Amino acid sequence: MTAATRPDATTLPRLLGGMGTEVDLRPLERHLAHHGDLPIVVDPGRPDQALLDEVRASGLGGRGGAMFPASRKVDAVLSQRGRPVVVINGAEGEPPSRKDHVLMRGAPHLIIDGAVVCAALVGAREATIALEQSARREHRALEEALRERAAWGHDDGIDIHLETVPDGFVVGEERSLIDALNGGPGKPTHAPPRPFEKGLGGAPTHVQNAETAAQLALIARHGAGWFRSLGTDQEPGSALVTLSGAVARPGVYEIPIGASLHDLLVAAGGLAAPVQAYLIGGYIGTWISAREAEGLVLSNAALRPLGASLGARAIVALPETACGVAETARVAGYMADQSAGQCGPCVLGLDAIAGGMERIAHGDGSQLADIQRWLGLVAGRGECRHPDGAAKLVASALTVFEDEIARHVHARKCTGDGTSVLPIPRDSRTGRRA
Amino acid sequence: MSEQLGIDWIRCDAHGLCAELFPERISLDEWGYPIIDGAEIASELRAHAGRAVAQCPVLALRLVGRAG
């Protein structure tokens, strides 16, 4: 038995603890020395009620972006007949987000512990950790960790599988993920049934995001009180943030929810250049001007009045040398390309919006009013929230970059120097019609 | 329990029949996809709604129960 001292509740990092350039938690020995043993035993067929009470008391919200209470996902699975299974969602298709990858690579045993906790919560016999094809290093880290556990005779009491799903933005959506794992193309399926009703192999499926699983692994060790001693009352705990753009040290940071953007920027060594706006919540997120971002608090409660939310907590600082219009046009094009292609308003609407934004970036504002109308026509009219997210991003750009749009359209000028800040995967179609 | 129209967006192929059969609550966007007025369907409109649901060539239109 390894008994690590219980970490000080208010000290960060939690999830990223013990990880660094020199020390990492890939070896099981180091993982156990840092985090201690997982004090639970999975009893297949018998959900761990005490553990569920603890998770409910923790108030943990899903860290994949929706912040849906983790305990309610368990409740939903337990309301179903049939032998439940667990799926850990490690598909992080959002280009500006790297937090799940960093965690899976640096602390694979914590993810596996999380899968075990997810299984204990519903009394499952098996868990699947799903990763996209391109996540080769993460796959290797998890594979080695599983091998190491087996070699040590470390019995988790369940079968744990690693599965690969196609790359892409929508694959991370849980119905798409299940569809891919079931041998489908990895696209959202019509609901109902939802995965908790009929998921992997038709079984009631307990799906949790990789970071959520890691948080569960810590809650199982240290309890709800410990978990809640960071964060806000409504949104307790810590969360991983992927910070990129014009900052001295871009990367994945762990913050208490409710921390200020300022503190996060300080942790990242400050700004690397003057910043005009921040993208909060990745490509389904919201632009917030630098002026509005002064004193910004990183919690959904604080962001709601601004029409924003934390999402999967990808934050990009857009330098003044970049063009917010061109950046948004590129992302709108990417999001249109990433549509699963199943729902008309998403396919046609996002394509039209992206085309209109591309025109504006090239000085043609003739479709500005059309874009406004199209934004209203895609939201809420698809099987998943992909069109809603893309529309939200573009809508915020029309406000935040209003002056820049006017400059493009009326003066045919662009303040950007051609720098591209927002990442677009290479294999994605580029150069849209304008 | 009242009823509301719901669309299976994956099935819907913009045939537009629903808007012809139930114009009281369904219009079409510029691409031909239905825009549903989410208001409760009064009993005198129930037959129109049922016909639109039944005639959808890809069975994408549904009447779904709503509590309250």
C-alpha cells in the first residue's frame, strides 16, 4: 500500500500535480507516491452508493464543456435496465484545446483510475477509453500504463480497453463518439436514445470526459469537502485551461473555477504582445474585447451576462497585430467543414455564414445582413449543438470586431499583418470561395 | 400533456410537404427546411398537424408529448 499524504485542499495543481518537464506521473510508482492508492473496489453489478453520494456532494460538473453534473449522468445510467458500461471520452477535437491530451499523456494512471471510479459508480465490468486516431502519444502513454498495471499485478477489478476513433471536431460529442465506437462513421445520432439508454454495444453507457474522470479519481481519494475547497459554490473545484495566442508561455494550466483571467495570464508569464480580444470557450465560444475582459472572472456565472461560457476552457489571446475578422472567417470555414453533414441547416447555413465572413474579410460586406439572418437560422436546428456553437462565435465577432468589419468593408483596409493565431488542422479544407 | 412538433434533422430532406399541409405552424427557410412555430397545438389544429406528420416522405416530422 502506498499512502501519500493528503494534499492541502487549497493548493494547486491537483490534476497536473507531479507533472512537469522533468518529473511525470507515467510510472505507476510515481503516480501512487503522488496521489496515493485509489480507495475503492469495483463490485460489478453493484453500484457504489457511498461513492455516488460523495460525487453528488462534490458538485462536480462535466469538464468536457457542458458542466453537466457528473452525478446526474450516473443517476441516468442507474435508471436503466441492463448491464452498464463506461466510456471515457478522450477525443479532444477542438483545435485550440489540448488539456485532455496533456493530462492523458502526463498522468495516464489518473485517467485509468478515473475509468475505474466511473465503473464503480454504476457497477460496470468494463470501461473503454476512447482517443482520436492522431493522439498517438496519448495512446502510447495509456497503453504503457495499462501494461504496467498488469505487470505490477495491480488489479482494477474491471476490463479496460483503449479504442481509437476518427479525428474531427464533432467526434467528441458523446453520441458521435458512441457511434464511432459502435463501428459507425462517428456522427451524432438522433436522440432518443441517448448513450445512457442505449450506448456502447447497446448497453446503458456512463460517458465522462477524460478530465472529469481524473477529477473523479481525486474525489474518490480525498472527498467532496476537499474538492469543494477550490472554485465557487456553484461551480466547485479546479479545471484545466488551454491558453494560447499572445502570451509568454502558452500551455495547459489548472485554475480554481472563478479565478480571474488576469491571474491566469500572470501564471502564463503575462502577455507577449498587446491584445485586442480574447476567445473564451474555443471554437464554440465567444469573443470578448480586451476592454471587456479587464477584471474578467473565469466561471460560467460570471461569463453568462456577457453571453459567454467557459466551454472546454480553451482561451486564445488575439494580439493587436492579428485581424479578428480574418481569424473568425477562417474558423467559420473550418466549422462549416467539420459539420457532420447530416442536418440541412447546419450544412447549408454554416457554409453560407463562412462564405459571407470570407467576403467581409476580403472587403465585401454585401452579405452582412444575410449573415445575421443565417445565424438565427442555424441555432437550435440540428441534431447536435455544432451549428449553435459556430453561430455563437461568429455572432460575437460581428459585435467585438464591428470597427474592423467597417474598416474592411468601407475603407478596404485590414489592421492585421497576416498573422494567423487560431489553429486550423492541416488536413482540413482551406481556402473557401469568397 | 400537450403536443409539439419535433424534427429529426438527420432525416429531414427539405421536401417541404409539411409546410404545405400545416402552414399554420410550419414555414420554410430559404433552403427549404421547416421552421416550426413552437406554440402549443390547439385541438382544432391537431388533425392538420397529424396529416403533416403522416405525409412526411422521410418520417422526419413527429408530434412529441410535452409535460404541462
